[in-house]
Amino acid sequence: MTIKKICGIGAGYVGGPTCSVIALKCPHIKVTVVDKSKEKIAQWNSNKLPIYEPHLNEVVEKCRGKNLFFSTDIESAIQEADLIFISVNTPTKTFGNGKGRAADLKYVENTARMIAEVATKDKIVVEKSTVPVRAAESIMHILRANHKPGVSFQILSNPEFLAEGTAIENLIDPDRVLIGGEDSPEGQIAIEKLCKIYEHWIPRDKILTTNTWSSELSKLAANAFLAQRISSINSLSAVCEATGADVSEVARAVGLDSRIGSKFLQASVGFGGSCFQKDLLNLVYICECLNLPEVAAYWQQVINMNEHQKSRFSSKIIESLFNTVSDKHISILGFAFKKNTGDTRESPAIHVAKTLLDEGAILHIYDPKVEEAQVIQDLASLDILNVKNRISIYPDAYSATKNTHAVVICTEWDEFNELDYKRIYTEMIKPAYIFDGRKILNHEELQKIGFIVQTIGKRLNRIAVSRTWGSPNHV
């Protein structure tokens, strides 16, 4: 069987970009992305895609209607496909056994049952969603228990290693592609067919093949290691503030060690996104189920450190504002969990906003890519009294910061470096504060303007400002 038609089930952050790049690089293959959400599919077929990723729009426009299609007709796409990517959501369970840690595989299971029910010819089914180790085995049990006579399936694990904000770059020029499958002749043939697809643009030596379970664990392990590095440098940021060291200088010195490297050593208010927290919690749960409490406790501490960093930053804001923010207007610049994405899942900005709202603050929020409805939804879900009356969403940073007591940088958007902070300072209530949770601004220049500045992992020289809130003087 030559792969001529691919179906991607799930039109989210993984399925949409992945299938779009495959369509771009394999123009001879028909790629159909399906989802039960009519609204989401309509957006994929419009000029405004449901997610923001640099260069994604260009890729979709080049292929859509030629060999890339977006549809809600899931059954037809499954029926005609030779290979199916499962890219559905695998959220952390909110109830039952493993609540708060284990991955909820109901969407994966439902998808497997649909494939078994619809398919009338052999299929290669590929796990793309983040799943626990041995999830492929569960999928296989479902398919084999429900399939039609004469139909066979091969299950592969092909985890995504995408970073939001650079997803297209990661897909076009990945560090590696990982494919896991059964150690059988049929399994090896299926692996080879998926390898041939990627070989249209990726060198073979970058395509790693393993057994299914190694592939599944590698996804969790990679995100756990990256999250651990962020929590490690964030733990040292507190030491830097207490001793007078500069966490950026420490990170630079550590990163120059070739055994360690410089990536993921940028201290900040904390990590977020859909993967790190979820995958860490899943790994902790797996370790507990395997009766490895010490291993579970080790990775749990990475999560704990991330929560501590967010709480520490929020507490610093309150303490600096004379230990009360009740009825004070505070501007939150950035609501996405990092720049170049509109995703707010596990965003540190939500934690900071909740803390300030709990303390009675009135928030002015601006993010260049997060929709107003998403911000309101995220904060309304926190069960805060009169939350909608105490938040306002603004179209730009200048209107968001006007007549506020403080500016809090929660996302490292490039445009925040280019703002006219003299204008912002003039229009703020004095004394005017800036809390840089991403360490992206020129703190000395801000102090010269007259701002009182706080940041992560560095103790700034204190500056006194004259009564006219003009010329600053070092003290």
C-alpha cells in the first residue's frame, strides 16, 4: 500500500500545523484534517485561522483547496485514508482515579472506536497526541476488538516535539522525528511507510525508529527535562535576588558549559502551555502507579517550583504596592503563555491575574494575539466574585496602561520592548511601577524615566525620584 491519502483527526495546535506542512512537502498526497467542531473547521477554511503560528497562514493558503482540506465529515475522511493521525486533545483528568495527574484518554478512545467502526480496509493509525506509555496498546485492543472482518491495523507512535510560536519551523526543520512501532514484519513495514513521508524533506539520519513504548515515553521525558531546567533556573532566581547576583549572568555562565547548553535557562514568572504541566503530572502519576514514590516526588517538585515562582512574583507585586492592591488599577501586558502564540493554557498570566483579583485589584489587560473572549473565559472560570466588572480588555498597550498604578509584563512579546515608556509613564498614576516578569526590558532606562522597577532574579539599584516625578537620583 502506497500512502496516497492522509486523514488528521483533530484540528488543533498539533493536527492543523502538522498536516499543513505534510501537504506542503508532499503535494502528491491528499491531506484532510477533520474535527467535529464546525466553528473550528470554518475558521481553518477562512482568512483567519483558529490558531496563530508564524508562517502557518502562508502554508495553509498555498495548499488549501489543492491537496489540503478541512472538513467535519470525519467518517468519509477515515474511510478513504491510508494513514490516520490521531491528534485529539488529551487533557489531565479532573475527576476519578488519577484526578489532577493522569491523562484523560476518552477522546483517543472514542476516535479509535470510530476508526474501527468506519474502516473497511487496512489502515496505519498514528498516535500524534501526547499519551501515557502503552496507550498504543490500548488503542490496538479497541481496534482489534471492534474491527470489520478482513481489516487490519498497524499502530505507530509519532509524538510531536513542537514549541508554540515556532511550530512551523519545528516541523520543517526538526531536531529529530521519532517513530515507534511493533517489532513485527507488519509493524516494520508501517514504520517504513511513515518514514518515506517524512523523507520528502527530512534527512533519514534525523528519523529515529524505536519500539512503541520508548517513543511514547520519550515525549513525556523530553518535556519533563525541559520543564525541569526552567524550574531549576527559576529556583536560583530567588537566590540571586537575595544575594545580589544576576540570574542572567548566572544562566550565561552555566549555559556556556557544553555539557549543559544555554537553552531553557531563561528565568521568568514561570512556564505554561499545554504540554509541560500536563506531561509532568502524567509522568508523576505513572511513577506512582509503578510504585516509584521517590521518582514521583522528584518530578512533582519541578511542578511545585513552577507554582512557587508564579506565587513569588505575584506576592512581590502586592508587597511593592504598599501591601495592598485593593481598587488599584493594574495593567497586565501579555496573556498568552509565551510570545508568538495566542494559547493561554496554563499561562502564568492567569495565576498573576487571579492573585491580584483576589486582592481586589482592577485589571487592564492587553495581548496582541489573545482574543477578548478567551481572556474573559479564562478568568471567569476561576470563580472570582464580580470578575467581569473588574477586568477590561484593551486594543493596545497605551490604552491599557493609561491611568494605572502598575504595569506587569507577563508575556515576552517583542512589541513590549518597542513601546514609548516615557509616554506610558506620563499617563500613569504616580508612583508608577513596572514588574517585568520576563526580563525583557531595559530596567536602567525605565528607572531614569521615573519608574519603580522590579524584575526576576536580579536586585536592581534603588532610585529615588523627585517630587515632580522627573529627574531620578540614585540612593
